[in-house]
Amino acid sequence: MKKVNWSVLIGAAFLMASSAIGPGFLTQTALFTQQLGASFAFIILVSVILDAIAQLNIWRIIAVADKPAQDIANQLVPGLGYFLSFLVFLGGMAFNIGNIAGAGLGLNVLFGISVGKGAIISAIIAIGIFIYREAGEVMDTFAKCMGLLKIGLALYIAYISEPPLAEAAIRAVNPSKFDFTALLTIVGGTVGGYITFAGAHRLLDARQTGHENLPAINKGALSAIGLASLMRLLLFIAALGVVSAGGILDPSNPAASVFKLASGNLGYKIFGLVMWSAGISSVVGSAYTSVSFIKSFDPVILKYNREIIIGFIVIACSLFLLIGKPVGILVAVGAINGLILPLALGTMLIAAYRHRIVGAYRQPLWLTILGAAVVLTMTWMSYGAIAQLIGS
């Protein structure tokens, strides 16, 4: 029986949560709070339930199959793993351009340097993590530190913004507004695309897999969702406090407006620190996980895995410097990742019933039913969001 390494398990949870809590996460939360007000609490509640179901299914199936998602998909349907990897890798690159931009913006706010220089400095720091021989351990520690920093600072801003908590609690179960795109984007921004696989693939690399470790893996999966959801909730109530007091968020940077309106120049500096930590931790998580989707395809990729991760970061930084900050990409990519989720989760659910993939593992029926419900719900919401987009 393999002994559970709780440091790695907690690190995997923080890696997934930190990957989710990127610049897009901050932007989406502030933007949708302004649009939906207290009713955004309902979307957060629904998203937490959908996220937890998706995460539990995917982490468990990868752990018992003891192979990465792309290999599971290829074993299920030849070529499906390559298609899934293409979507995840492409989405991860797009997200990383936004992550680099967010990290650069954070340093710009903190120290007044240009966003471009801030992006380069942040990319160098991220690359430094993967140059180090014990990159996995450094990545775990870095993810934990950045995660705790973001939650602590968001808690402070949420406290001083004096949000209407009673109204938020009521609207969490009785919303007056609903938006397909908001829910699709929030779920996609938390467990869509590469994000839900970040922690699971980290456990694979650290050899924390197998039937005997499932109870611990369940805790890790739920902890990851809990951390990301806590940050989402804190940002939401901070933004709600600002909006309810009559504050008008700057559409070009709604997240910065929340912090500045809540706490003046100090709040703006805190935003810079939160944005940088969100950007840099997501750069690390996105690069690591995106490359993990292709490294099993060829021994050369596996051999030069670290160099390819570094190249991934360099390319994302270069693209950002060439095209500038992608204004709408932080919200748009979350929606795209939400479209990937039904395919990825559906594939894992079918694989859970193939003995050649999972061996003697028996997937709990309740978890399969809930997982299938998430697939159908996300597919339906994707259709609704597309119809809403076409109609507008």
C-alpha cells in the first residue's frame, strides 16, 4: 500500500485552486457581480456543486487508471486523446497569455513599471521554478503560499466593503436574475479546460494514485474546489459591497475598481499584489498542466518535459508582448473552457466502466449519475450561451 504524501496532496489541491484563481477569475467575478448583483450568489452556489461533482469524478478516475487523461481518452477511442489534448493545450496557451498579462499588470500597479516589463519579470520567476531540480516540491510550496496570500487579501477587502450579506444569502436560493453565459464561464473558469486536471496530473507525477488512496484523493479534490470557491465568494461579497454602496466599476478593469473603491490607494496596491499572485500562480499551473497533456505521446517530449514547459511560458509571454493585453480573452476563455468540460468529463465517465482502463475499480453509481447530469447541464448551458450570443 502506497503511503499518502499529504504535502503533495495539499500541494495538488492548491495547484488546481491557484490555476483557477487567475486574472480571468478576478475579472469574471467582478464583472458578473456588477451585472447580476446579489443574484450572482445563486450562480456561485450552483457552480460549486457542479465543480465538486466534475472534480471528484475526474480525479478519482485518473487516480485508479494511473494514467493521464489523454491516455485514458485514447484507450477509450483511438485519437480522442489527441483531440482533447489539442483543445486543452490551445486553451491553456490562450489562458497563459492572459495570465502573463495579469501578472504584468500586478507589478505595474505595485511598482509603476510597464506592464510589458512586469510580464517579462513574472515569466522569468515562473521559469525559475521549473529550472530548479526539485521543481515539483517548489511548485507545491509556491502554490500554497500564493493561494493563502490571495485568500487573506481578498478576506480583508471583503470585510471592509461591508457587503449586504443577508441579501446575498437570500439570492443564493432565490435569484432575481440568471445568465447562462455567467454560469458557463464561472464553471469553465474553475474546472474547465486544463484546470481540473492540474491537481490530478500532479498526483500522477508524484505517484499518489491507486484504489487505496481514494479517500485521500477525495479530500484533495474537494479541498481544491473549496479553496477556489472560498476565493470566489470573498471576491463576490467584496464586489457586492462596493456595487451596493453605489460604486461604479471601471469596465476596462472591474476587479481593480473593487479594491480601489473599497480601500482607496491601499486597496489598489492590494489589488496589484492579488493580481500578480493570481497571474504568476496560474502561469505555473497552466504551463505544467497543458504540457502534461502531450508528454505521454512521445519519449522525446517526456525527456524534455521541463524545457517544453519553459518554452510554453516563453511563447505565451512573447505573444502577449506582440499583441498586447487581450481585453476580452479573460472572460471568453473561461467560456471556451466550459465548452471543453462536457467532453472531458463525459470521456472520463465512460472510461470508468472499461475494465481494461480502470481494472477492478467500481465507480459509485451516484457519482456517475451526478457526473452525467453535469455533462448534460453544461452541454445545455453551452447551447443556451451560444443562442444568447447569437440573439444579442
